[in-house]
Amino acid sequence: MSQQPSTPDPALTTLVGLAAFTELAAFGLLASRSVDAPDLPVRQTLATAAGDALGRQGRLLALVVGPGADGAAEAMAPFDGALTDFDARTTPSTWAEGLLKSVVGLGVAQDLCRELAAGLPDGGAGFAAAVGEPRTDDPATAVLAAAATADDVLSSRMALWGRRVVGEALGLVPVLLAAHAPLAALASHAREGEPDGGATVQAWLVSRLTAEHTRRMDRLGLAA
């Protein structure tokens, strides 16, 4: 059982708040796509993925708060509304677009948290243990990849939609760093010792996130 620190590092607390809020958003999107999924196997697959998101959220919150909804809400409160503009700019028009929004948009947010965790004093070991390694066999990705393979027109549309979603998601990075000083500090620490060609911290971070997005789209069989 993980031990809750008596005085959590403020940077860890802030990062966990962002990551937990992201997992809550992932749960909501996956659960909603499960409800109107095209068939029962996909419905169950996405429902399970939604449950996994809540599991990750619980493990993350255990790093900084005790059990109970009040502690969870307090940890996530600084980020309440952080995705409002993103959601408004990425309203899906189809079921597949809604699922891709979860895979791409919230995938970028999860990648951001992993990158920032490298700036923690322990190099993000505790954070990584809570969220686990990035999955290459993500069930939602598998569902979308199968749909894209079966329909060339859908594949082209999803590629375009993915570009729009990732652009909006990456646009959140400078906003979050500017609004939350502990996150900006983590980004600076994470970049230390990394080759960057003189890039700013923000440019370095966006480059890392873009590279991971390209790999994600490759797994989907879509052009990034």
C-alpha cells in the first residue's frame, strides 16, 4: 500500500492534481463513448478502459491525499475548468471523433504529466509507479485502428480530426505552465541535461509531446 507523505512536495501535489483531473476527464469521455458504442464488445472494451482511468486516478491521488472525495476534489480544484476551452473547440460530430478526442487530446495531457514528472526530486519514480508505463495496446486505440482500417474515408477524416485535436491540446501547454508555477519549474528541471539545441523549455516540451503524438497516430494507422 502506498504511503501518503505527511507534507507532500508542492510540485508533486500540483502535478498530481493535473494528472488526476486528466484521468477524470478520460473516464468521462470513454464512459460516454461506451454508452453509444456500435456493438456490445466495443461497449465493454471502452467501459473497462474508463474504469482503468479511475484506477490510475486513485493511485495518483494516494500520493498526496488521504481517501475520500473531499481530498480528491481539493487536489484537482486548481484545474477545474482547465479543459473548458479545449472542449469547446473540439466538439465531435461523430462517435469516432469523440473517441479519437479521448485518445489524442487526453493522451497529450497524460504525456505532459509524464514529461513533467521527470522534474520531480525522485525523477518521477513514484508518479510512474502510480500511472504505469504508457501502453502501446490501449483498447480505445485498438478500436479506432480497426475502424480506420475498415473504412478509408473514415481514416482520412480521423487523420484530419486528429490534427485539429492535437493542435488544440498542445495549445494548452503554455497556458498551464503560465498559470501554475510549480509545473513550469518541473518542466525546467525535466529538461536539465537534455539536448535541446537552444530551444526554450516550452519549445522543448512541445517537441517531446509532438513526437509522442506522432507515435500514437502511427499506432492508429493515421497520418499525424
